[in-house]
Amino acid sequence: MKKKFGDRYDGRRVRHCDPFNVIIPFIMRERNDAQVLFDAEIDVSEVEKIIRERRKNGDTISFLDYFVAILVRTLSQYPRLNRFIAGRRLFARDDIRVSLVVKKEMNLNTEETSIKFKFNPDDTVDDISKNIRSIVESNKGGSGDKNDTDKLVKALNRLPRFLFSFLLWFLRTTDYYGNMPKAIHELSPFHTSVFVTNFGSLGAEPIYHHIYNFGTTSIFIAFGNRRTQRVINKDGKIVERKVMKLRFVADERIADGYYLATSLKYFTSLFAHPEQVEVKPEKVVEDDQI
């Protein structure tokens, strides 16, 4: 779709939305003014089952691969989730980006790094696994700067406070008007469709993580430990299943509550049918309000 006047380099203006969506960014000016919280406990038994079967055949597929694949598939079918507010205006993002926090080594003294991935809306779990594996492995281990984001952060740490404050003001202002340097946009983990953190890898339950006012992230997802739960099935028998808690924080200005709730149901339903993300979707839904 060709860009029009008023579009940004990273998104297109949503011009045909409800008039209330035009007004609300002036009332709720910051993302943390507009954040809403959801939680869900999902059955991940089918995902674990399919991973075990694939690993018997030598695959190195992981739970994170399926999690991100399900997330990307949801964004491809519910594109209004892939929107953001900038400059008091609503935009549809041009592509799907997912930022992950990665601990380089599992100890208290090792640094974390943030990695941002770009995915295609019709990617399968195998496409996503290859993308994640190649980048995550290059960022783990050692204490050196393994990616350009780490290098940028280290450079910023050397600046005196007044210069750093000026630079941050400059970035916020240019981002407000949609002309922030593209190189910074590519490196920034805060300019992304969804930010994901895995508390399960730390042996902890997820928290409700705020969404950042800096950048364009509209959704933050945290997920925790997978644990065994005993439930009574429809036949009255006690069965075991693997469950996991998810916690979402979203910018309510990107879509109405019904749309957010419906897309969340679709997202959680895919964990019961993970085979759907092993093939390409029948169609990719476009944002019909651009």
C-alpha cells in the first residue's frame, strides 16, 4: 500500500476509525494512562506434546518458538493489535516486530540484553524458530557487546547527564513527528509490536509489566512457569494437564475492548491447536481502517 501524506516511515495513519479513537489520545496522553490489564491461564499440554514428538525426530524446536509463532499468527489475523499511538495519532504498523529480553547466562551477575525480531505475517513456527535461534544464540554467552543495541546503550552511558537528557528530548520529539532517525528505530527494542518476557525461565510467575511511554510498544506479555494441574474432565475423571499463566498489559487506545478480548481468546485457543502455526495461514488479514 502506497504511503500517503501524514503516514510515518514505520506505519500508516488509521483514518477510518471511530471518531472516539481520534479524541482519546488527547485525553489519555501517555501509554501508562491508557494501559489495561488481562490475565489468562492456558493449557499448554498440546504444545508440549507436539514438541516432544518433534524432538524425537531430531528437531530443536522449543516452547518459545511456538509461543512467538502463536503471537505472530494472532497479529496476522487481528491486525488492530499491531497499532500504536504517536503524536496523538493512531497508526497501523508496517510490519510485525517482537522484542524479547534474553539473559546471557543464568546467574545474578550476568547482563540482560533485549533483542528485536522482524517476522512476516505468514511465517510458520519453523520460519520463526530459525530466525530466533540464529539471533538469540549470537547474543548469549560472554560479557562482551554482542549486538548493536548493547553497543548503543554503552555509548549513551558515557554521556554527561545534560547531553543525555538533550538526546532523549531530541529522540522523543522526532519520534512524536515521525522522523526519528531510522537507525535508532531499528536498534530500539521499545519500537515494536509486542514486548515479551519469559519469567518461566527464571522459575517465577509472571508480573503485569508496564508498557513504556518511550517508543511505540502497545502490548507487553509476560509468561511464567509451566506446572501440572489436576482437573475433572467432562466424563468425571481426574486428569492431569500442563498449564501456564499469562499476563498482558495493552494500550486500550489501539482498539476497543471487544476487539482486544476477541483477539485474546483467539491467541489462547491456538495453544490447544498448535498444528495451525506449522502451516501458513489461509489468508493474512489487513487493517481495514487505514
